[in-house]
Amino acid sequence: MRYPFRGLRFRLAAVYLAWFGSLLAAGAASLYVALDGGARAQIDRTLQETVLAARDIYTRDRPEFPEEEMAVAHIVAELIYGDRAMIAYGPDGRELGRSRRFPGAPDLQSLGSQRVPRPATVATPTGSARVLSGELQAGIHVLVGVSRASLEQQRRTLQLVLLAGLPLLLVASAGVGVLAAGPALRPISAVAEAAERTEALIAGGRRDFPPIPNRVIPDEVGTLTASFNRLLARLGEAFGRERLAAARQLAFLSDAAHELRTPTAIVMSEAESLLTSAPRNTADTESLGIIVGEARRMGDVIGDLLLMARGEAAAEYEAGELLFLDDITSTVMIRARRTPLGRDRVFRIGHFETAPIFANQVLIERAIMVLLDNALVHAPNSPVEISVGTDQEWAWLRIRDWGPGVPPTDGGRIFERFARGRTSAAGSGLGLSIARWIAERMNGRLRHEAPADGGAAFVMEFPIRR
């Protein structure tokens, strides 16, 4: 897997580059200061050695000359340096002699007879210079100077090398950091890939997950790998417990619904018989009608519970066949017209075209009946419109009404089990959840729409069978 420049690999390289660049800049600055200071100290030592040499020669050769001025002139003439200049001054500040000045040596004449007891930088007509004065004897001193041109040249060369070399070194370091971060992060990429595989396995229904090979080196990545493997093991155990609990719940649900189905059918049958033979317009007739209605509703709830329990556990509901959604809808609509709720209702046919799908007929018929029953119950004074069509890759069924609609606050929970919303209409709250469950089991989907002119619409879609 390749990541953009903002990936962890490049962020680590950036952090490494920032630290390394800071250290490199500090080291370069320290080197510059050290070299500059060393060069300046070398010049100062040169000045001090020159003054000492002049003093030694004066002490040695003074007896050979009758006058001090002649001795001083001899000394200045004898000390010849290509990079230095020297001028001797008497007690009255008068110049006693000067050395021959070669190109590159400073011109000290403009400084006069001033005394400079410690090395100092001064400006001369030939440029900046480092100067120092020293006593030959009482009242007589020499002024020695060395041009700073060579020092300035060294400084400029050092600056150029640092300014050009540091960016190149940083770029090279960044490349090394990026390349070095790749192998270091490869185990983390393995963990990420394992997480993606685990997600795919979960989506595919797997409940056991292969671990990542542990690293031999006990570093942070090894700790991450071990932790992730423990997470995978616990996740597999949790899924196993969940599957076992779900199987037990489905078994209990199936057994309970099956046990309730027969007594409910008997109650409904007996109540219908009594209702048929009872005198009309009596209190008993009304009570028997309520019993029949509630028994029928209980039978529907039990049937839905059995459908969910068997559908989750049985492979028979996975099998499908080529069906036509328009034909199945017509059949279910005829059945809905015969129910007590649909007997006196208006059913409108909207857009209707051939829509081939691959699905289980029993489940599809149950889902369509749920949607029709939902419209008949929650929009009692509204016509119900049924439309069937195709749209590129999908075959769709749309059932809408012009009733009170679904409040916006209930839109997100109407497909939850036992969610009935803010309504006083009869119902168990299982219908829409079962319809969506059936649609998703058939690789389809079910959604709610809120038409602009009011009411509610439910659209169920399935892949077209070509």
C-alpha cells in the first residue's frame, strides 16, 4: 500500500530532518565561530610574535649603533614580512622608521603614533586590519599591523561552503530518512493490512482470524503486533460467544413462536365461529370482533417471528429463482384487497413495467405485503399507489400513501425492531424491520422517502436479473 507525502513514513522523515537539520545548523554555526575565532587568534599571535621579535633584535643590536633612531631604523628595515607592516615612533610621536610594505600589507601611516596595547581591529586606507603596539624601550614603540583580507576571504569561503553544503546535506538526509523509514514501518503496514483482511473476513461471515507473525526483535512494533494478535483472538472468542448466544436466542424464538402458533390459531378459529353464529349488533358481537382482530394480529406477529428465526438459521431462504417483481406485486395486491383493511380501500397503479429479479418468492411476497399493510394501517383514509420499474442496474417497487407521513424524528428508527414511532395505529413494530431484512438478504435495499406533497413512500430495490 502506497501513502501520499503526508503519510507516517514522510512525517517520520520530516521529524528526523527537523532534528538533524537543527543539530547540523548548530554544528555549522559552532564550526564557523570556532574557525573564525581560530583564524583571528592566529593573527593576534602573529602580531605578538612580531613585536617580541622586534624587541629582541633591538636589545641585541642596540650596542652596534651610536643612536637609538639608527638602531630602530635598522630593526624596522631588517624585519621584512610580506603580509605585515611596521612603523616605529619616538617618545615625541615622531616616526623613526617603517618597514617596506608589500601588496597585501596594511597602510598604517594614517593611524599615527597611537598606542594599541591589545590586538584590535581598525580601518585603514587599504582595508580592515588587526594592529598591536609594543614598547622597544622607554618612549619608543612599534605599531605592527596585519591585513584582515585573508581572514575575510577565509570567512567568505566558509560561508559559501556552509550555505551550499548544508541544503545538499539536508536533502540527502531527507532521502536517507525516507528510505530508512520504509523498512522500519513495514511491520506497521503488515498490521494495517491484517486489519483490512480482518474487516473483509468479518464482512464475509468469518469468525476466526489468522494472527500476524510475531517479530523476533522485542521492540515497539513487536509489542503492537502481539497486542493486535491478542485482539484478534479475543475478537474471535467474542464472535463465537455472540454466535452461540444468537443461535440460542433464535432457537428459543422459534420454539416459543411455534408453541404459540397453534393456540392462537385455535382462539382465532373459535372466535370466528362464534362471531358467525352470534346475533348481530350485540355487545358479544363487538367483543368477538375485537378478539378475532387481536388473534389475527398475534398470528401475524408469530408468523413474523418464525420467519425471522427460520430465515436466520435455514439455508432454504438463501435459494432464489428468476422472478418478475411486477407479477409478484400484482399477486400480493390482490391478496391485500381481500383483507379487512384493504377491502374498501383505493389501490392505484402507477408506473408498471416488467422487472426481472433473482430472489426467494416467499420472502419477497412477505416483504411486499408488509409495505402494503403498513400503508393501509397508517394512512386509513388515503389511497395507496403501487409502482414497479427498472433503473439501469436495479428493479424497484414503490408503495406510497397520502397519510400523515413519518415524522422527521422517527425517520432513522422506523426500520428498527419493535419501533412503532409516534402513532396510535395497531402494530407490533416488526413489519418494516422484517421487510428491510428480507430486502438485504436478497442483496437489495429498502428506504423511506418523504414526498413533497405529503404522505410516505417506501422503495424496495433488487438487482436486475438479465
